[in-house]
Amino acid sequence: MAEEAADLINQAMKVDNHVPSVEERLADIIQRLELERDKETEILNQASDTRRFFVDLGRALSAPTPPLDGRWKFPFGIMPLSVVSGTVQGTTDVERKEGGLAVMLRGIGGPSEPTVRLETYVFTGELTGAACEFALTIGEKSEHGAAGVLLSNKPSRSGFIVFAEDGTSASYAEVSNSKLGKIEIIRKKKSA
């Protein structure tokens, strides 16, 4: 419809003594067309990445399982993973500084320093070939050091990992509301 609108405006611009806002509307249409082209390119790139991930996932299902044991760099931190009877398992603690509104509210009563929370990430995944469907539960350490799960027995996050043949990198994507999230590359840390 933008092209039709541009045609109408171009016709209106041919009229003697036309309203000056006609040119402004044409500029608006051109700007919107450029934004739509950029958005279309972004959507097509995203679709291409998603398609590539699913093709790789399909191939990985019948690929041999690479050596996965080791420390992996995830978006949330570094976690050691190990494979036990076809199940990938891992647990790690990640320190998070509490900031923003919580610190401000505590500061109302006087100066307050940011507190550090210790979150526990528990990873379990079923491995088929070089593909893994995972559940990631996030809990918080209590003052006594025991891990307490924030949510009931349900995983906080879930998704898929497609491991590379050599077992040193993988494509990682979480799934939320039946939609694939951002695809990220995770890497195994080299042994020291």
C-alpha cells in the first residue's frame, strides 16, 4: 500500500499550489519503506539462522557423540558438563550482584552496598548423537549453603544444544512459549 500512497502523493505534487505537507508525507512514506526493508532483512536473517540451527539439529541426531566432558562457557557462566549414560549433567554457582531498585530501596534507610546472591544452575539433558534437549533449573543458595530451588519442580529454562563434531563448541538455544530464542555459540574451555 505504500507504493500506492506514494503514487497518489506524486500525483498531488503535480497540482499547482499544492499543500506543502504533501512533500512531508512523501518523505514519511520513503522513510517507512526503508525501515520496513531493514526489518525484512533482519527477519530473513533470523529465519536463516533458525533454519540452519534446525538443519544442524537434525543432522546431529544421527551423528556420533563427541567428547563433551569439560568446562563450558554458557551465556550465564561457566559450567562443568559430564555425560553419564546418555545424560548430560552439570551444576554451577554464579554470583549475581543485586543492583538497581533493590539497592535504592534499601538505601532509603541509609547507605547500602549491593549484595551478592549466589545462584545455582542445574543442567540436565538427554543426549541423542550430538544433540541435547536440556532443562536448566535455577535456584538460590541459602545462608546455610544448601541449594534451594526458586521454582517448584519445573525447569526455569529449557532448549536444545547442537554440539560440533570435535566437541569443543556448540549452538545453544533456549525455548520459551514454544518459540526458539536467540541462538548462541557456547565453547568448551581449554584444560589448564
